[in-house]
Amino acid sequence: MERLTVKGLVLRETPVGDNDKLLTLLTAERGKMTVSGRGVRSLRSRHMASTQQFCYASYTLVKSKSIYPYISDSELIESFFGLRGNIERLAFASYVCEVADHVSVEENGDVDLLRLVLNTLYAASAGKKQIALIKAAFELRCAAVLGMCPDLSCCSVCGVKEAQLFYLDIFEGNLVCPDCMERRPSAEKDADGDGSSYQPRGGYQRPVSIVTPEILNAMRYAIGSDIAKFLSFTLTDDALISFGDIAERYLLHQLGCSFRTLEFYKSLSVHD
């Protein structure tokens, strides 16, 4: 029988029978893995603490004739205990794990994705940053890690790097300055006149978001900084609301899906 030791984060747990679980792990070495936790739901199991959702641990896996390798040994590294004492943090952490589960690939290691998720859960667990800021920064950085990074360097039409505001084309992932937006053939603002969409010649309405200099600096930092420091910035309350809307719209469009855990998180009336 082959033995393998990996460090992994439990993204998802599925009960099996009376005492077993199937765990979905995110690992740096092997990407997403499904492993069997035999007897780990029993109160007497020595693996109980390391096989809960959100736990990061070292696992010794044994490959046998069964479909999935099973856990023969484990050592808890981090439980992110602070998540469990607050419903908003818990709901947000579930959303982060669902996104990671959706975008990760089996047998394809991804160190950056794992680092991003771990740093995000650590920040949410610590409770020192607003969940709204952590969420938006995670969504933008996740898009960047997946190779879907928006081009925030300059206006995609004229090349100007600074303006009183820009429009972010959610579809294309690039910036357009106000002057170039006005010059676009047949460009039309949406019915509300707030610039949240436009219609190019012969096309359908395309969603855009207004990006102020404060928001643009935050987006550039969240995407371009070291993953260990990607949350080291602040925003005014109004800017944070817009920042969160832009980040969520962008990631969901790029992934082409929605998430059940996100809907639950947004349904909560709890706020920072």
C-alpha cells in the first residue's frame, strides 16, 4: 500500500454511514483531493479535530484498493476557531471554501490558491478586518490567481493612467476613461443613467462599474501585493460598498456561476 503525506485544508465534508466522512482537501502538492475519513465522526476518533471543515492539517494517506485514499494519521495545524463564534464569519468562510472547491483541480497543485484561502480564513477568524473588505479583496485576488486578472494599468482605449474616475468593463476586465466612454460609437448608459452598463454598436448591454481613484488603488493593491499582505489597506465606508460590489460582480461573471453560500451570506442581517 502506498503512503502519502500532504498538508491540506478541508473545503467540504460529506457524512458517510454512521461514523465515516468523505473530505475534500485543498493541497499545495496535489490540488483538490477527495479522501476517506474512516470513523472520524466518532467521539473517540483521534482524527476528529483535524477533519472538520475549515481545518488545516497534515494528513498521512494510505492508498488501498478502495476508490479514495484513507486517513491513517493526522496532525491539526490550524482550526480557525474564531470563525465558529460568529455567523457572518462562518457564512463567509463557507463561501470562500465553495469558491475554492469550484475552481481547484484534482492532481494539479496550486500553492497560490491555497495561500490565498488560508490567509483569507485567518483574517476572517481573527476579526480585525471588516468581512466586507476581506471578501472583496479575496474575490479580486482569486480572479487574478486563476488567470482572470483585470487590466487596471490604464484606459484600454487611450492609455491614460490617471483620471477622476474610470469605468471597469466587467466582461472584458479593462478600464475605460470617461472621455473614451463618451466617444464610443453608439455608447448608451443604462436606463438609470448611473453608468452601470453600456451598449456598444450592434451589441447587447455590457455591465460596467464606476471606479474612483480610491477604489482603483485598493483594487491594484489587492491584486498586486504579496498574498501575505493583500489585506493591508483600508477604505472609507462608501468606497468599501462600491469596492465590494465591483469585486463580486467581476468574479461571478468571470466564473460564470453563482454560489449557494454567497446567497446565504448576503441574506444575513449581521454587519460589521
